[in-house]
Amino acid sequence: MLLSDPFEKLKLLLDQGEFELLEDEEEKNKGNRYRLVYLMNDAVESFLVLENGRMTGEYQREYDGEIEAELREYEGTETFRETTEGRKKKYVLTVHQGESVCTLLFTGLKEEVSLYNYGEIGHFWVKGYEYLRQLEYTFAILRDKREYLGDRYCNRREQKLAALADFPPLNYTCYPAISKEYLVERDDAWRPTGQALAVMEELLKEVGDKQLLRLVRLYAMFPVKILTRYIAMQLHRSKHKKVAQVLLQQVRQAAKAYPERKFSGKEEKQFREQRKRAQDYAKEWEAKGYRTDIFREEPFVASRDSIEGKYYVMIWKKGFRNQKAKIEEIL
């Protein structure tokens, strides 16, 4: 269910045992603001901001165990007392990280959302048919964006692409982008939704792939696993390569409305230099008659994760029956 009230979103996080607090001096200088991660992926960085906050105890940033948290209106001393007429409400959030406890006292909660261009971002963690795994990953993050933030943060093309996360021949059941131990499985992941089938039919009409269109219409009547796997296999056949290529183009069209992440001067310079090397390398292959696509990895703006900025070139190499893709990292 889509939530609009920041307090409902906070409750959702706490019910899920999720609590990742970002502490930085820049935010504290804005007036004791604490940012709690709501949704972070390549397409969006979204936070719940605790305003006029004060922390007691110690928050363990590197803690990796179970978290218990409780939110309530504050009932305490005169210095931080419960709501009275003409005053703001005041809240206390108590977080247990094992034997450690920290408490956040705050007077307001609001949401901050930053949207980014994800069209050229690629992760190649799993080998084999990387172009299809890239689509699976992108559809999944778009579905999260839509489910957690709503349609007002998604353009019309994104809403269609997000639906394909529920088209099993293209989702993690057939082409997982991450290894199995990191997968968060969903209920009915093997069952296509009506919207996903409609979007796929529309695409196949646009591409002019009549054979796959007939298969998808049959799949709509008989959504069984054996047919799911057969369609997934067809998607990597050379004769159907245009389907994946058009989907990758649509992803880039949907994402280009958003700005790219910006980093420090030194990092930006390194990115520009890497981009130029990637473009030059891609041109070498294109001169030989190959199709290429350029992808990049980049860290989050708000929280420096383990991802380092780098570029990749995907080179489409036609096989006898199956479409192949060679991934070259640009150093």
C-alpha cells in the first residue's frame, strides 16, 4: 500500500526492522537534522528527516544485527514536554541495537527525495546474458521507486517499465542480477500480472516480433513455469535481440529527464576522463561493425557505499543461436 504520511513511512521502516541513520556535520549545521534512509537505489535517494532533533546514547553505524525501535509522543520534563496549545508535537524514537540503546528526540518529520539519471548505470555482478540481467535490475528498482514513492515521482514510461518487474521471463526468477544469497524473494514472483503482460505485448507489437507476441499471448492464458522458462530462453536468442535492445533504449529515454549525480571536483574529473576513454573504446568496436552500450557504476551522493566510480563498455557479439555480450571495464 502506497503511504503518503512521513510518520506512516517511518512506521513501515520500523515494522520491517530497518533503521539506517545518516549523520553528517552539514545536516547538523542546518539545525540538528537527522536523516533516516527510506529508499536508496540508483534511481532515487530518499530520506525521512527528523527535525529539531537531539540524540542521547550512541548510534552504531556498523551494527549488522536485529534492530528494535519504538516511536511515541514525548511525555517528560519541562525542557522537552508533550504538546500544548501553540506548541509543536514532540516525539521520541528509541532504538535498540543489541545491548546498545540510542534515543532521538525530535519535533517534526518530513521527506526529502532526490531523483537521478539511472539510464547508463550498470552492475555486472552475475555473468551470462548481462544485458537481460541489467534489465531485471532496472525494472526492480523502478518498481521500488513506484511502490515506495508513488506515480508522481515516475514518468509515464517509467510506470510501464516498472510493470515488467512482474513479467517472470525478465525478472529475478530467470535472470537475477545479484547472487542468490542477496535476493529478497517476493510472493508470486513466478506469476505475471495483467499490466506486465499488456506492456510486453505493446512492446512486441512495436518491435514487430510476431513469434514472441504469440508466445506471450499463450503465456497470458497459461502462466506456468515451463512456459516462463521457454520465453526467457527465447529472449536471449539472436533473432529476438531487438527486444532487449529496444528495452534498454526505453530505459535511457525514461531516465534522461533526471540529473546525473555530482561529486567532488577530483571525482568529477576522473569520471570525465573515464567516460572519454569508454567512448573512444566503444568507437573502435563500432568501426568494426559491432553495437556497443556504455554503462557506469557510481556511489550514492548521500552515503558513500562500497561502489567505486567506473565505466564499462558492453559489446554485442552475435552467436550462432544466442546473443552474446562482452563486458569490458574501462580503467
